[in-house]
Amino acid sequence: MQEQAGGRAPSELTYSLSNEARAVLSPEALLLPDHVMDFIDRRAVTHAVYGWWFDHGLPLVPTDGCIEREGKHLLYIGIAPSKVRLIKPGSPSPVKRRFQRDHLRGVRGSTLRKSLAALLQQELGLEFRRDKGGKVGMDRCHEQKLSAWIDQHAAISITQNDEPWMLEEELVRQGPPLPLNIDMSGHPFKSTLKDLRHALARN
């Protein structure tokens, strides 16, 4: 991994982390969103920590100190599953289910996707609605706009880990800046991001 302007090499930021955490921040490859499901199937990934990397298409998001690779900054870390969970025979792996049902599909079930929608609302002309339970969602045409933006501006890294919930707090609290993480995060951008997300529910 090469250091680029505005970013910092992982070695500068991860010396105090566990070997497992450092592996997440130095992934084997960055995947295009369209290639994620194939990668999960080919590698038989079940439990994992995954990173979302973005180019400069989110100017409001501060990237100072963030790890940079191939022109993209690591802005968010996620895990699947979130806790110990048995996999029923014949059912999708927790990671596959997470991407299929949430991250690549709809804002209703994805914290990251909702954050992106809040950040890109004006640029993409996104419109929101609330269901009977009060959760924010978008119609299919607006989800497709957001998916098209993600396909153009994002990349994903996936690292198999049998107990990803053990690493999440270490990475968010002790790792490099992750401005799009909310839970357990002390990043100064957190309050701005939460305000933008709350505004969607009020409209």
C-alpha cells in the first residue's frame, strides 16, 4: 500500500493495534461493489470485518489522517455478524446476507447507506419517506441513484475473521480516523453526521 497526498500509511497508524486489526487496515485487495458477492462466494467468507473506501466524492467528510489506498480513503468499518450467531444449513453467510439485504440494497437497514444518503441528498436529489414504524426509507428509483453513486465512487475490502465483534471496538476507538462510523466513535464529524441523518427523519 502506497501513501498518497492527504493520506497516511497504515504503519504510521496501527503500531499499537493487534495483528488481526492491522490485517483489516491492510487488505489484500479493494473490490468494486459489483464484485463483492462473487468474492464472498469464491472465498467462502462467513464472518468478516469489512471496510468501505471512498474517493473525493464526499467533500463534506474530513479525511485528515485517514488511511488512503488507490486514490480512496478508508472512511467506515463494519462487521457481520454483530455477535455470536449460528449459521443455519443452506442459509447465506452473515456477510453475504448483510451486503445483499442492506449495504447494496436499501437505506432502511444500512447505517452506512443512510449516512451516504444524508450526505448526498442535495447532490443526487434524493427523496425520503418514513414507514409505519418511523424508519427512514427511499423509493426504488432513489435507491438506484444512490447505488449508482456507490458503484462509481466506492470500493470495499473484506477480511475473514471468526469473531469480528471482538475487533470492531478496537478499530473504531484505537485505529485510524473513521469519520463515517457512529457507534463507539469519538470522531469530531460524528455530531455533524448525526444531525444530517436526523434531519431526514424530520422531513
